[in-house]
Amino acid sequence: MEVILLKDVESLGQKGEVASVADGYARNFLFPRKLAQEATAGRVAAVRRVLDAKADRERREDEQAEATRDLLNKTVLSIPVAVGSGDRLFGSVTNQDVADAIWAARKIRIDKRKILLEDPIKTLGTHMVQVEVHQKVDPAEIKVMIVAEGEQA
């Protein structure tokens, strides 16, 4: 008997796959637990459409993530900060400050948790900051220039 899996079933297959199983296994185990449904031509076609749409959506997300990464790789941010003696910052530049600067420069929303700073930036100068754009895409690397307030980079 051919069945369409509604959930992942160990040793049988993934959700959405068509599997061939014994009639008793389908009637007594899969159907009562709502793990599968009988495979008809219409149901198989519907599942294929859903899987194709999902694959298409994932492909578009990947392409958009790559475009965002490429744009961020070209980005140079200048963040003005208050400076004390010895070019030490009052406070520090945090992930949120970098995320706000990205929004101001490129109108791209980045979650502050996706900005990979080991420690907040506490010195003037140029710093390279990595930003996770998507889990399937390598992180972008942004040049962040920390300048004293009133100076222009």
C-alpha cells in the first residue's frame, strides 16, 4: 500500500514522502496515529505542490540572504562616540549600536544577536565586525569606523 507521510517516521521516511508499506502496518499503526494517509493521485499531487512551493521559497530566501550579505560586505559604517582622555570611549559600542548604524545606512534590519562581537568596542579606529545574515550563508564582514564626536571619517 502506498501512503503519504504526514510526519517524520523513523526508518520509513520524512514528512511529505510517499512510502510503500504493508496494508496492516498502515491500517494498524500509521493511520490511527495520524502519521500517514493513503496515497491517492490527488493527494500526491497536492503534497508535491506544497513541497515545490516550499523549495521555491527557500531558494528565494537563500538568494535574498546572499544579496544582503554582498551589500553588507560593501558597507562601511562610521559611528561617532564621546571620547575621553587617551582616546578612550565613554562607554562602548555594542551590538545594538552596530545594528542601529546598519539600519541608518542601509535600511536593513539586523537582530543584535546576529552581530558577532566578542566584546563591546572600547577604542577608536577601524574594526571588522561579522554579521550573520542567514544560517545557510557565510557571515558578512562590515568595516566599522569608530570616530570621536564632531570628527568626520
